[in-house]
Amino acid sequence: MAPKLSVSPVTTALNAPAHAPATVLSEVYTSKPLSDVAAEHRNLSALQRARLQYNPRYNPVLADPAAVVLQQGQPTTAAFDQDHIAKLFPNLYGQPSLSFAKHVPSHFEPKTVGVVLSGGPAPGGHNVICGMFDFVSNLNPNSKLLGFRNGPDGLLNAEYVLLDADTVALYRNQGGFHMIGSGRTKIETPAQFDAVRNTVEQLDLDALVIVGGDDSNSNAMKIAEHFKQHQLKCCVNGAPKTIDNDLRNAQVQVSFGFDTAAKSYAESIASLAFDAVSARKAYHFVRVMGRSASHIALECALQTHPNLCFIGEEVKHNSTTLLDVVRTVVDLIQQRSLQGKNYGVIVLPEGLVEFMPDVEALIAELNEILAHAERSLSRQQITEKLNPRNAELFRNLPDAIANQLMLERDPHGNVQVAKIEAERLLIGMVSSRLAMLKKEGLYKGKFSGVPHYLGYEARCAMPSNFDANYTYGLGRVAAALCCNGKTGYIATLSNLTKPAEEWVPAGFPLTMMMNIERRHGKDSAVIKKMLVDLQGAPFTDFALKRESWKLNDEYRSPGTTQFWGPTADVVSMSLQLEASVTANQ
């Protein structure tokens, strides 16, 4: 249960006079006094209480904050668009990578460090904050950790919580981001940068950590450069968060939250698979999180062995159309029906439709037609205006999907393709095609499609042991970067298939991961998303095995996420497969 907060009578930093000394400003929000911590546990389950007692494991190098020393590697370059990235970050481009070692403990003055949770929640976010709190508190007991409320808006409006030991104790190893909240605001305009700079100056922050995905960490780099340009002492660093696992590269082995989310979804998919083979009367179409990348769908397939799993990156690589996908599903159903199997499980990534070239072409033409229409058009009128190929596809769409494409627009007037429910789309089109085949005497089975979307269910799940350890370690690494005056870095841990005590902490310049993309009509430096590598070990293993899964019921149940016992510390199959390739090189 989140601690109740009381508003301090002291003015906020943004409303304070510009000349006001930092000491005038106390916490905008302060934690409610917790005289009896047990009272705050009243609504916790037995498992939540047990997890509060779990002590995350981490590399002993990080144990004594005062003894941590950062060793510089060679100067770095961006992996993409080097010249352009260098021009955009003249003050921080080319910084060296940083490794961690133990040294004779040094004395550190008290630090005031801020933390922001940015973007959607992911399991383990609270432990990043816990790791930071423990590190800065152990470094100097007079240090402060400020949690900015509701994401970047807290930075803009100088709304924050002074995190104390009692408050932090309530969230150790717990799911959610509700300790301080999160938000999706992007800091982009000059006025926003000025507001953030004013907050930091008024609060006399020594450092700031932004916990988020590729966009949030790109924002962190831009803020770090801005602060350096204006000669602020405040360091800005990031931590990699996204259950989609698309913030990963040569430096970031995995994004936190992926392990827990994939295990959570895999448990549900396995349950549906065994329901299918038990009841023998339905096909479960399961869409899972992952709009831009299909890492979750791939991991869930490796874990559960569905009869069919589409990988968006493969669909795009092969220029697979929507009608191709429908034919693939129909063929599977026909083949299984010949064995008397009118059931199965089909897994889809959230962004499947966006990878299809025929849907992309249809959307582009729809946008043009609807943008120039002086009045609302019927489905038939729109069909008549489309080119023959797009018209055929549009005619074949289920009514609900066609209406969605005609009516739901984004602020720019474009079709909101991301809202298309691929599982319902496929069920509708497959059902229609099977009905036609039955009339022609080419299909004698029975088809019942059941749609499922596994999305928000896992974002705030209780973190697995892996994510609990990983995020706590990332928090300590991020705090070490900040307290040693480093800026423009992302906290990392590697060697992740080994025991947590052997994970290797490091800091890498965020510019190493950036490329130039077109955003809102102009070039922007952002961290490049990592899509599923069709030559990588996880996909290769999947491709070798999937044919056997189609007709055979080789369903596999990874079970509920375990916190104790022999499987409690098992890492994702994707990580295991990637590590095995690295070990053999």
C-alpha cells in the first residue's frame, strides 16, 4: 500500500523566487511519518510480506559504496551516424566506457540524488530505487534520495518525495511503480529544458537517474548534454527498462522486466494450451506485448511450444501479407482437423499487423482518401476508391476491423493501426475462409476461435528473482555512476547467466547506442531499438523446432514464477541461448 503523502507548506521550486537559496526549499511532498511500519502492511499478502524480506544478490564489488572505483576504458563512438551524433552532443560525445573495481574506501560528502520512473511500468522498478537508496545512504548517511512524482512531470513541476528508510522498506521486491508513479511526458521544448534546469538548480541536485526505455534514456542523454552546456553540476544517467526487451544491444544484455513478463505470459499461454488439449474444442489466439519487437512472443514460444507463433520481424523480412498469414493459419487448422484435432494455440506479437506490407499499403491509401473526404464515407464508397489490391484486402476484413480503420484516427488524422486487435482480426478472417472451404467440401472440421490479449497483466507483476537481483544491482550501479560524478551513462550488468554475485557492473555512454531517426519532421538522436535477430540463437532454435509443434501437441508448462526452489533462479531461454553461442565462440 502506498504511503499517504502530505503537502509541505513550503513553496515549490518552480514558484520560488529565482534568487531564493536552495536551503529555503524543503520537500514539496514528504512521506507520512511511519511510527508503525506494520500498520502499512495490513493489506499485504503472505507472499508480499515474504518478498519484503528477500535480500537481492549482487557483485561484492558494489558492497561498499565508498570503496567503489570506476576505471576508464577507451574513448567510444556511436554505432550509427557517428558524425551526426557527435555534432549533437559536443560536450559528452566520445566518453570512455567504465568498469568497476574495489579500492581503499574514500570519504564522500553527502549527495542529493533524484530518480524518475519514465514510461510504462516494468517488474523491478522499485528495486532500482531501493538499490540507489541503499548505496547513497551507505555512502554517507546524510545523503538524500528524491523520487520525482509521476515521471518527467515531477521534474517539470518540482513535485517529489523525500525517500526514507521506512518508505523504501514497503516496496522492496514488490511489483508496480506506485512508490513514486510514472509518466510518459517527453522533455523536448526549450521551455521544458529550462523548467527541468530550474528544478535541479533550486533543489541543488548532485545527480539524476532516469529509469526508462529507449526514448526515456535518449531523453536522459539530451538532458545530460543540456546540463553540461549550462555548466550544471548535476549528473544525469539512465537505467534500462522495458518488458518488450527492445532496449538491448552490445552494451545492454537485457532490459529489466522482460524476464518476469515473459514468465507471466508463458504461464498463461501454457494454461491455455493444456485447456485446449483437454477440452478439444477451441483455438486460442494469444496476442502478447511487443509492438515494435517480438522478443516476448519468441520467448513465450520457446517456453510453451504453441502450434504456431508469428514473429513480426520474420513477417516483415519475408514480405508476408495478411492474406498469407490467414492462409498459414487455415492450413494449420485443416491439417490438424484431419487428425481429429480441432484445437490449438497460436501466439502473436502485439505489433504483428504493422509488419505486414499489404496492411501498410492499405493504411497509407486509407489515410489519403479519408484526409480529403468532405463527408463521412461508407465502407462501399471507400472500397470503390481504393486500388484493386487494397480493395480486395479491405473487403475481406471483418466488419469490426473495417469500421475501426474508417472511424478511429490519431491527432494527425491517421488510422490507429496499433489499436487493431490482431487476434480478433485473424479469427474473423480465418473463420470466413474456413466457412468457404466447408461449402466447397474441402474442410470438415469444427472451428471456434477464442481471442486473448496478454498485456497489462504482467507490467506490475512481482519481479522474479532475476529481475529483483538485476534491478537492485542496476540501482547500485546507477548510484555509483552519479556519486562519482559521471554523466551521460547507462547503468549495466552483464554475464547474466551466471550467479548474481558474478554479474559484471559497468557504465556505457548513452551516445554509443544512438542513431538518427526522423521524428515529427526533423532528425532526432534516439537509442536504436533492438528487434529480433533472425540470425540470432533464440530465433534459430525456434525455427528448428516449430515445425514439430504444428501437428504434435508438444505443449510445455514453465509453471508459475518461482521465488524459492530449484527453478527460482532460472533465466530466460533467450538469455541462455545467446550465452551458449557466446561461450562457443
